[in-house]
Amino acid sequence: MASPNMAKLKAMVHYIIASVPSDQLGMTKLNTILWFSDREAFLKLGQTISGDSYIRRPKGPVSASLDDALSELKAEKRIVVMEREGEPKHLFKSLVEPETVLLSQKEIDFLDAQVNRIRPLTADEASELSHDYTWRMYEDDEEIDMVAVLARPGMITPEMLEWAKSV
């Protein structure tokens, strides 16, 4: 499992939370924005922003370290996490301006692009969007190798994937 740059992951998470109204951002959309931001950075820069790994879950790729980042941001009184009564939905609110000193302008551009893309969607629509070819290559609870985002349908056979997992 990749070791995240926790300070950078926290900066990303806080920036996203501060950029989206609390009633429009739950856990699914937060993970989707993180995934697509890191994915685009990897495709364009050769590395992710956060350094974190992602796990395939039914609703899409999930940041392996997001819970830790959220806990630290809450403990630092930078965000609050609210739960809707009777629902398993988390809502997020920023309490202070996010610190962006750890993020380059290019990384902020990746985040802004994904915030603008995902914000108007419902959680189900965001989840469906993340169910792309890369997501379908893995089983639930498997770590997604970011290199897999370079693959296109037909490039990787099931046999090649099994071989890659074995080495």
C-alpha cells in the first residue's frame, strides 16, 4: 500500500471541503474528487498529488488514508463532519481557510477541474462515473495500482492482470 504524504492529502481534502457547499459533498463525492484529481495528476505529471493508494469499493475508488486525514483535520478544528439523522451520509464543512502552500497551482487546477465536474452530480452519478475501466479491473477491497489508469480496454487480458498481481 502506498504511503501518502499526509500533509498534502489533508491539504487536498480541506481544499475540496472548502470549495463545495456542505449540502453538496458527502463521502462518495469527496472520494470521487480525490480519485479523479490524483488520476489526472498521474496521467499528466507521472505522479499523484497525495501519494495515497486507492481501494476498490462498490461505490468507486476510496482513498486508503482519507479517514485518518479527516480525523486529523477535525482534531485540528479545521473542519467538522456532520451526519444526517437516520442516514449513513456524512456532510463536511470547513471552519477555516484551507492552507494551499503544499499544493502547486497545477495541482489546484486538477482539484478545481474535478470539483467543478463532480459537484453538480448526485452521489450515485459520481459513483457511476468512477466505475470506469480501471475500477472494473479490480475486485472489491483490492488496492488499485495507479499504473492501471494507463490501460485501455483490450490492452490488458485477464491473464496479464493475474500475472501482474502474482509478481
